[in-house]
Amino acid sequence: MTAPEVTQGTNAVERRQGRPPAWGNTRQQINDTIEWFHCMQGGAAHNGLKCTGFLLDADNGERSVISDEVVITRTGGDCRKDNDSLILKHDQSPNGPIIKSIMASFEEKKPVGIIVGSKNALLKVKIPHRYCVMDWFLITDVWMEKMGQYAGYRVRLEKLDLSTKGWWAEQESDETLPLTPRNSDRPPPSQACRSCGNWSKQIYIRPGWMCLEKSCSKFWQFRNTEPKEFQYHTDFLNYRHPRGPDIQNPGPVIELVDRNLEPSEGLADREEWRGIVCPKCRKCIQRVTWDAWDCANDAAREPEETCCYTVVRKMREISLETALEDIKPYTRSQLRCGIQPVVDKHSLKPYEVRTYNLPGVGSITHFVSNPTINERTNGPNYLFSELQKLGLGLKRYPLGSAQGKKKKCKKANSHSRHSSQSSESSDSSMSSKSVKCRYGTRVKGTLTCHFAVNYGVPYKYVVSVDSKAFSDAPAQILTALGRLSWATGKAVTRAGDTYQAPNELLALGYFEGMKIGFHDDGEEDLGPTIATLSLGTRSRMYIRMKDKYYFGVSTNNVPTAEDPVLSGCAKEQERRSLKNKFDAGQITAKDYAAQRKALLRRASSNARSPKLLRLELKHGDLIVMHGAHLQTYYEHSVEPDKGLRFALTSRYIETKGGTDRMKGACKLPDNLIYDGQ
């Protein structure tokens, strides 16, 4: 019986035993909700040093199996894409975090959960949703075998509870019978290798027993040759391991709770923006809006879905004292900067102004607030309290709708010969709002890790229909706009440039644990200045050079198309000397490209540009980033401390549409024009 015969059959069977205990339309719905599966990429989730779950979707690798009770799959990781297949890039190491976590759960007999995706072709039944929770499984075997050119790990898992059929089993299946009559107590044969002395199970009846010790000279050989055809040993597939007291009881794989039976008010903590499993239809519901879980509020909702289960959850007002309590001072290393600021404690008093100059690019101006400023009428304390009470319509948006066109860099001294240089690899053309949050790289359907609402001219970050006119904005938003306009004007005029009044304001709300990963705000039509007012819990803002400009090459070591040679970049002197020769016509474009390629190389594809600035943003602080190319060459992230935070960011956006221009039209009344006090 070969693996395909075991898992696929000849007819499409849709008669399942039941329905999954939980399911989701997107990976993030699963990730936000399922406690044991926090993994936005890859097939294995781990928490600390233990594997907690697997996702089996499109490509499980050759010789994979999914039956009523047994799963055989590769571990994932260390692969590259080749068409629709994943190919190992090198031998997998036993010291990698995924393998170590799998081995730990295997050795401790810790059950793991499994989720199956609808792109998985191994099951004999129709998978009802994009992602479906299967059940608890036990890792019974971990071994290495050749997968193409390299050796990788595979795992065998058994359904933990053998007394009941899984929802994915066919109704007529004979596999899930009581243990006793199933002839499942005969383990597969094992033998010791004559070369290395290690014991290995016989996994395949064809070709036969092979040594599975990677370090052995006879590894993965049958009669001194690598096998080409495979058939699983019946005993390896059919054996069921005894369920003794040493196996941990993980409890139910999913707990269904009606959150409407809980208090109607919540705090802005991590628990409040976790997903919940709908007790009616069992879908994983994300917290999309500030004040509710809503089963129907799902951009990936399928046409056949009818459930409208909703939990309204008003947020209990949090005092500023609570938001700021238990804050310990940052250490010097936590605020280490590669640029020393110009500090001005007098000209804009009571603010302290710290200006960080980025040579040839722009500046970052930090207006440091204090209790005197914060406690004044209509000041930051008032705004923090009021924003919690207002129904602003804050919501999380899909990252797919947070993508504007990239702002093209127009360099004053660009040379026509540059067009013959090697182009950048695709990894350097990511959207300017490819926000990574805490999850890592963007996955389709991913929501932002913060709540947002936009006022004024539509900003590409938020779809146009969700941008509200300033004429409809509450006074508190206009109060914030007044402070941001003041800070923008001061920072720009101090830089000797022309001030453009902001015509857009984006309000962001962060629950505990939310953060925005490295990104830039370099959309087309965006002005050169961005100002932000921080309210609530303290946060750290990080500024770093984009990798392709810091290293001068992509992750694949392809030279960046146009190298500005920024101050502080890797191998700055060598790159500057080379660029000067090219700009002076002393070397050809071909020689310039060849010498750059020889000079520049990343140590690994995971190498990242160091953080240039680490800024402590306290309640009431203002930050102004100014410079036409600052968003082109640099990126920033914000990581709040524990607690509630609002960030209000204003910009000037060029617009030709009359409706959009009207939305951004705003003449502040005299009482909302901020004077810097």
C-alpha cells in the first residue's frame, strides 16, 4: 500500500463525520485565536522550546500521509520556492529552533494540535473551510531522510484520542475502530546498522530497511544506492502507540465560550484583542473594531456564511495614571543612538527640542513634553481621556488596503548611466506599508496590529471610503491637528524649508501588545513632512536605514539599482570612493556594477541594518520627520510599553480630486490654534 493509495482514493468523498471544532478564512484569524498556534509563516508553531502545533496546507512534501488517525509530514523550514513546491536549500540542522522544539515535544510526549488547509490534497474528504482545526495529535516518530539533494526531518503523528473518529474521517471508514480488534499492537521492525551500530525503524517495505542516522556513511542507502521508489511498511502505518499515564492531557483542543455572558466592558489588554471562537458557527473571529467582535465583519467572509454573532465590548476608561504606572527608566543601551541630537531647551520652552540630522536626507525633531504642558486645558491629558470616550470608528484594516504607490526618489545628481546597472531583487519592492507587526512578514489577509481612523485627504494607508472630512471631525481631533500643525511648522522652518499645513490626520489606537513593525510612509503624493503626537503609555521609536541602502545589496546580494551611499552605511568609504569614480566618468557602468558586486555582500539573508535611533516617546511628545528622501532611505517602527496608547499622525498629501480636497480643507478656529504652551 503506497502513500497515495493510503491517502487519496479514487473518488471525491464529501461525507465527513462532522464539522471542525474551529476554523478560519485567513491564517491570521487562526493565529489570533488558537492558543496553541501562533505562527504566521511556516508549518510548525512553537512556544519557547516546545512545538505546539502544525499547519498542513498546500505542500507537505512527497511521501506525506493524512489518514483518519495518522499524519506523516516534513517539518518545514530551510526551504526555497520552486514553482509551487518547497525545496530544501541545505541539510536541516538538529539545532534549529523548529527541530529542537519538535524533538522536545516528542521526547516529553507533549500533544500538539494540527490545522489542515483547504489546499491540502491528501485528505479523502472535502475540507469545508480555508483552515480547519483537526485535533490533538502525538508525535510518535522523528527521523531524517533524503528529500531531493538534501536531508531533512520528517515526523509521524497519531491522533491522541483513538476512541472517537475525527471530523475528517469518512463515515464508512473502518480505520477508527476500538484498539483491540485493529491489529495495531505490532510495531514496525527495527535493526542496527552494521556500519554505525545505531538502530533504525523500518519505515518502508519498499525498498526495505535503511539506516536513518545522518552521520552514517550508509545513511539513506539500500544495497549501497539511494532508493527511487517507496512504499510504507504496513506496521509503520498501522501501529498505535500505547496511551499511558506519561502522556500529558492537554484538555479540549478548542473551548467554546459565549463572551456575551461576560461583563460588557473590557480593558485594552492583550486578552481584549485576541480572537474568539464563535459559539454558533465555530469560526475564529478577530477583533476588527475597537468595541466589538463581529462574526460578520470579515473581509474574507464566504458567500455561504450567514452567522451574525456579535459581542459588543465597550472599553472601560483607563486613567492616565494607570497607563503610566510601573514604568521603569530605559537603560542607556535601550536608548543608544548612532547620531547625537542638537538639544535646544530654551527657544520653544516649555518644550525641550532635540534635532537629529541625517546628512543629505533630512531631520527628525523630537519635541519633549512635560507635566506642565500635558496638564494644560485641551492638552495631552485631556485628549487621552477624551479619545477613549469618543466613537471614532477605529478599526483594523487589511494590509492589502494599506498599500500606496511608492514615492519615486528623484536624485539631483542622478546619472543616465545608472540605468544600465543591475536591478534590485523583488524583495526590495515591498509595499511601503508592509507592516510586519509582531507576526513577521506580511501574509495575505493580515490585519494591522493597531486600530485606525483617517480624517482629511484620503491617505493610501486607509481605503478612501473610510476617510472622514475634517468638517465631520470632533473637536478633540482638531485640537490634536492644531498641535501637530504647530510642531510641523516649527520643525520645517528651523530646517530652512517651506511649511505646508497638514491636510490629513491618521489616528491609531494600540491595545496592550500591539505594535507597528518597520515601515516607511513614502507613498506617492505624500509631502516631505510627517508629524506624530503620542498619547498614553510610553513607547520606543526606532529609526534605521533600509537594508538595501545600508548593505548596498538585496538579500540575494544583487546590488541596489541606485546607491546613494548614505552616511553610516556599510563600507561607506569604499562605496563613496567607487561612486565618485563612476560619477566622474573614470569607470564604466559595467565596471562600477562589477566592483560593487565584488565589494558588497551580506553575511546572511537574515542580516539587518542596525538601529540608528532609539527614541523614548512619552505621553504628550511630538515627533516630526522631515525630508523629501527620508522615507525613501529610512524606515521606522514603534513599540509601546504595556498599556493603552494613541498616536495621531498628520501629513500634507497632494490631491487633484475635488472631493478629496474638500475633505482635507480645514481652517482651525482660534481656540484650537496651538501656541506651543
